[in-house]
Amino acid sequence: MILGDGQSFLNLSEYNPRINLHLPRIDINNLLVNLTNPNQFHYYHNSTTGITYLVFNITQLLIDNGYSGIVEGGNYTGTNFGPTTGNLTFWASINEHYGGVTPPTPYPIVSNDLIDNKVIAEAMLSHNNSQVVDNSGTQVIIVAPKPTKDIIKINGTDPVAPYVVKPGDTVTFSLLIDVPTSNLHSFNLIDYLPIPLLKATQFTTGQEQNTSQFIPAAGQWRIGEMIP
């Protein structure tokens, strides 16, 4: 397994890696990897690139638990037992900063970043000792803040959908920014009124917010409550 930069392998007991195998005539469930046994598992973290390499020796894990160590195909003997399947589960956490950077300025992980994982499976065929290799991978996209805009007042009263706005009406908008993760800095919120239907001539550059706890009147703005 190859954990891309920005991740940490979790080796706590509650996150102990485990395998499940469906073999001909037998199912093996929740077989735990011994992380302190170098014959079953070892890892290497490259501090220059931030990449972590995890090596799980499935054959040795099976042998250490009383199995033959051979992952037999479902139709290998000529009797079709259905496909041999299995999965290995492990856990990793996404960090706040990338590891493969040079101090003193850590590079933060931010919204829309791609965090990738790769897997390489290697084995030897039992009948001719030929090597087989396969690989795959996946990515996690760090979610971005999501803006939502709504009309909460028309002429100071609660509107009922469908909204009907007439010339001379005042409309109060609410802008909600959902920040599911990440730390924000240099954060600017830019909103556009429906053009050419509405004008906001009361607003001026540098205008201070209304600090009351009430919905501001026309031509005013304020920051609402933070929702954790």
C-alpha cells in the first residue's frame, strides 16, 4: 500500500488492520495483522516526499494463524466453488499539513486538494512459480466550503414560496457558508444581485455591519451566528 503525502497510518489497537477471505471450503473473517511482527507487516515513511509505504504479508499472516498460506482460486481444482474474494482493511487519517515539505513553513492541506492511495498486489503462482502483479488506487477530495443563498424577508415579512417581488420591494437575502473541514484564511465572500432586476444603492464601500441581533434593514448587513 502507498499512502500519498498528507496522511498518517493509524496503528492503534482500535484500528488494527484485518483481512477477510472467502476461499474454497472456508471463510476467514477478521484475521488481525500483528503490527509488531516484521514478517507480517512493516512500513516506511519517506520524510522527503511525505509518502508512506505499507507492506502486508498475507501469506505469512495465514501461516502464523494455522493456515497453509496458499490463497487457492475458486476453480483451481476443477470444482467450481465460486470466486475467491477477500479484503484488507486498514485506517489512515488525513493531516492538517503535508509532510513532504521543508520547514519552517508547513504547507497546509486545503479544500479541493487530492489525497491519493495506491495498492500493489504481488504473488507467485503455485503451479509454475511465475510472478503476478496487479495495482489499483483511489483518491479523496478534500471537500470545499459550500455557499447557499436564500430570501428570508420581503418588505420585512417572511415570504411564502413562490416568491413574488414587485418594483419598490425590499428583499433581504441570507448567505450561508458551510465549512465542513479546512481552516480558512484570506476569506472573501462575493455576492451578485439578480441583474438587472435589483439595485443596492444604499450600500457603500467600507460600510460597517449592523451589530444588532436583529435582521438588518434594507441597505444594511451583518454577520450571523456561527454554527459549530
